[in-house]
Amino acid sequence: MWTEHDRQLILNTKKNYPRWNWERIYNHCKDKLEEPHSSSSCRKMYQRAELDPEKTMTPLPLWDRRSLAKMVFQEPRPSWKDIAKSLGYSAEECKNCYKYHLTENELDRGRREAMMVVMPSQAAKATMMNDASPSPRGSPSIENQKGKVTSEKSREHSLGTSSSKNKDIRNDSTTSQRSSSSSSSVGINNGSIDKKPVSPSSSQTSKNSAGKWKTRDECNLLRYRARHMPWNDISEKLDRSVASCKSKYESLMEESDEESD
């Protein structure tokens, strides 16, 4: 891509040193160039400028020049009017850009991109023609298709039978587990069904086996009853049964009555 700075640099160098060859001019200017170029590209740019000095500048940026190079190699090739309409420039500007400003690299890139567009379209047309053309009767392709369909059906049938067998096995296992659990919970003796005795809860056993009454427990029992606390709450606080609390309270009251007498 030639910028105006690079063009003027090469043109002025050639004007100031007309006897220098292009390799020497390029080596003299390469450190000052904004874009990478070669001695041959400098020579081609100078020749284009000599042929038409007024058209050394082009309004087309890089992406529009690449689009122009691609459309030039399309099949069928569009007219300059259509190219100018798609790019948003005049037909004269597009012609001048193609004639004087497109580099060899840009033209090669456009040719490759145009071929990449053409090749998929040709392949699509070929596939459409193959699909549209009827195959002869009894051809191997039809037989192969039939074989594939039958093999798929047999495979689906085998999968369905295997799945049904697995379901039956699972149902049998679940029923056997249920029967074993029910038999473990209920015992059968001589044709009569006997339920297992239910063991008392751990809380009741602990309350019944609380041990002897301590002096502190007796004081708490008397204090709770003085507050008119229910027997259930008293048994929970003292960790004893209701019957034990009542009997102990009655005995304490009898003792107090005897001492008073």
C-alpha cells in the first residue's frame, strides 16, 4: 500500500538522483518509508506516475482496492458500472485505480478470493445435478440403502428386547426386596402371624431407672409442686416418671405430717 509520503519520497529521490538505479534508491529510502516495499515496486510506482502524473492519488482505501481486485476476476465479470455502484465510487475512479494503483500482490489476492468463491458454487451445482439425476433401477446404491434400513430396524428391535428384559429383571429384584423386608418385619410360626413386641422407648427406661432420690431432687419436687407445676413438667425436669414423682411427693407429705404430730 503506497501512501502519499512514500510516493513523494521515491519521486523526489529519483528526481534528485536520476542516475541511481532502483536498488540504490530503495536502500536510500527504506528507513524512511512508512510501508514495506521493494525496489521493483518503487520502479512500478514511478512508471505509473510518469505515465499519468495527475492520477498518482486514488480515493479508494485498502479494503475497497481489495474488493475491486476480487470483482475484476469474478466469473462472469461485472461491468464497471456495477463495480462502481457496489463500492460507492464512480466508474472512472475504479478504472484508474485498477489501471494505475493496484499492486501485483493485491491482484493475486483478488484472483485467489474470486476462485474461492467460484469453487464452492461449482461444487454445489454438481451436487444438485447428482441429486436431480435418477439412479438406474436395481442399482447397487438402492440395494445398499435397503440393507442399511433393514440393519437399523433389526438393531432397534434388539435394543427394545434387551431393554424390556432389563425392566423385567429390575421388577423381579424390587418385588423380592419388598417380600424380604416384609418377612423380616413379621414372623410366621405354625401358620399364625406374630408381630414382634415393641421395645419400650429409651426415655421411659431411663426415667424408670433413675435411681434413689437425692435430697436436692426432693427439694426441687416440693418447690415445683408449691408452684402448682404439672406432673408432666416435673417428671421432665427431674428425669423421672410421673408415678415415681407422685409417690415420692405423697411419702414426703406423710413424713412431714408425722413430724408435725
